[in-house]
Amino acid sequence: MLIEEFKRIYSRDRVPVQVDFRKLVSWLKVGDQLTHQIHPYPAKLLPHIAHFFVHCNMHGGEKYVLDPFCGSGTVALEASLAGHNALVADANPLAILLTRVKTTPYNLEQLREATKRIVERAARLRTAPEILVVNSEKWYAQDVKRRLEILLRSIKEYDDAEIKEFFLVCFSATARKVSRIDPAIAVPVMLRTKDAFSEQQNLRILERLAWVEAARPLDEFFRICHANISRVEAANKVNPGRKVVNVVSNDARSLSSDKIPPAGVPLVITSPPYGTAQKYVRSSSLSLNWLELVPPHRLAEFEGHSIGREHSPAYRNEISAQALPSAYESLLVEVSRTNILRAHITRQYLLELKVALKEMHSKCAPGGRIVIVIGNNEVCGHTLFTNEYISQAMEDLGCQDELVLVDQIKSRGLLTKRNKTASVIAKEFIMVFKKAK
């Protein structure tokens, strides 16, 4: 088996083995496939990586796969399609919603009929409750927002909770599509022309802005619904009996749930935040507000509960007193000379990540594997070697590092540049640890 050959090479050389997962799992398409692209989400895990390890026969007898940082549900979908029980956690309720919808083998005729009913009812409605969306006047023409609110009312009044979730995802994608937000950037940024752009590029931007001003959300929603029904149909063909994901927590640092087998799970596959490289809460703020998962005035408080956040609320400062390995303390001293806040945020990230690693180790069965995908962020011009930090933490927990692979990142929504001292994250490490028996 290929993974055994990789282990042999790694055991011999003790350096990460260079791979290209797109070629290793060449039967998977890059981009839109199955339900992976049912909704935009920043920094999605490459499905090829999840697919490779889910099919590596590393599970032992019990077919459970746990992802404590599930994001948009890439690992869960691949595990579910392979016939495994997918267990997930994530602080972001949008991530949980997407993951549940992605893994549900919906009845296609029910979805088509529900689409018809929701659209027809929305066309008849004239009023709807106002939905509070942060900076809504910036993102929407007044009439477009009102039409979105009416559409959302029609969805919310649909009587089947499971099917309603599918349409909430379609609505969220619609709300983003008909906004003035630059579709090429994960965080909400106004789409606008620039002198640095070519004449053709600026012309395309002006055309899109004109389309947005006159957008008909109902038409776009109808189109997105049918595109997503086609995606569900494709996933159903792969495995019509796949199991819907089980959510075990909203916090990777606390995974207590009766869904987790008492003996632990044989396989953990996860990709924690790459430092603070991605602005997950800002990127999903529009959806969180529209779906009333988090109101605008609670976004900051909500972000305070997520690992890898971009801000540092004062009420969480107490965690900063804890010590890190000496190499990381030295790095934070260097960072603090440029930006004390970034040093504090990085310390929080590392300490909270360590707690999450300890928790996933405790939920892994003896002899089980933990696969962690991570990229090294740069903070104030200094590389944060998160891969080495994780490796040391797992060793301290008694795990054996069986394999380290490295693959190049070819843009898939990763925010590449955040300020003058933040560089592009060009590669990611895929680390396999074995828990002692």
C-alpha cells in the first residue's frame, strides 16, 4: 500500500515526504464535485487529503472518523461517502449547518417540490420581519435586502426541519451572491474598480455591480437550489445510504458526547486553523447574521470562543500567563517588539491548540491514528512553526509520529496576505501520529 511506502521513506530519512495529493488521488476532480461546493467557505481542506486517509484502512474494526475542527465538512463528507460514522465539532454554527447538509442523502423529489413551494410562496408574500445584518446598507440595495427577507420568511415557514436546513444553506449562498461583496475575497470587502486593474477587468466589475443593483434574489435562489440538488444527486449516486454526521461538540477543547465510542475513535482527521491566517468569523459574518445564528452585536463575543481568532478580547487575557516551549517564548519576544497584541494573540492560539490536541488524543482509541493538516503562518515577519509545535505536543502525549507529508497549497480560498508582515502560506504538512496501545 502507498501509505506504507511513505512510512518506510519517512522512517528512513526523517524528513517530510513531498507529495501532490491531486495526483495521488487523481480520480477526484479539483473544484466542484459532489456536495463539497454547496456553499462558499474560507480555506477548505483539499478533499483529496481526506479521501486518501479515509480509504487507507487505518480504522481497525470500528469505522468512526472524528474531525474536531470540521469547517465546511470536507472530512465528514468523505468519511460518510465511504460508509463511516463521521463525528464532528466546530465553534462556528455555520460550519455545523453546512456539514450536516453536505452529508444528508436527501430525497431529490422532495427537494424539487420544496423548491417550487418556497419560491411560489415567496412570490406571493409582501412583508417579512427585518433581519439585522452588519453594515447591510453597504452590502445591499434596499429593495434587494427586502426581497431577501421575504424569501427567508418563506423558507422559515416550511414545515420540514431537515429539508429547511438545505434551503437555509441555499439562501445563505444567495445572500452572498446578490451582495456588493467582492466574490474573490473571503472576508466581506466592497467590490470596486481600481486604477491598477485592466480596462477589461474594471468593465467586468462594473457589469457585476450593475447586475447586483437590479438583482432578483428569488431567481438566483432558484438557480442555486437546483445546482445544489444536482450536487446532492451526485453524492447520492456514490453512496445513497451514507450516514448523516453526528455533532459531538461546538468546542474542540471539550469533545464530551455519547456519540463517541467509550473505547475511543480509531481515526481522527482534522485541520486546525493555521494560526490566525484566516478570518473565519468575519468571513462568515454575513451568513451568521442572515441565518440568525449570531446577531451583529454578538459577533465579537462569538469570536472570543474560537481558536485562531484575529482579536484578543480583554476578558480572556488570563490565559496569557501560561508558559510555552522556550523556542516559542523566544519567538513571541521578537514578535512583541513589533506588535504586542499579535504576540498575545499568538500565545492564546498556541495554548488553546495544545488543549485541543490533548482532547483529541483522549478521544482517540489506543493504537488509533491522528492525522493533522497544518500550515505555518508568519507573524510580524517571523515564521510560526506550528507543525513542530504540534509534533512536540503529540510526542509529550505519548504518540509516535509515523509519517509527515508535505504538499503545496494551490489557492483554494486561503487568505494569502493580511498585512505587510504576513506572507503567503505556500505549503501544508500532513502529520500522522499513532497513539500508544
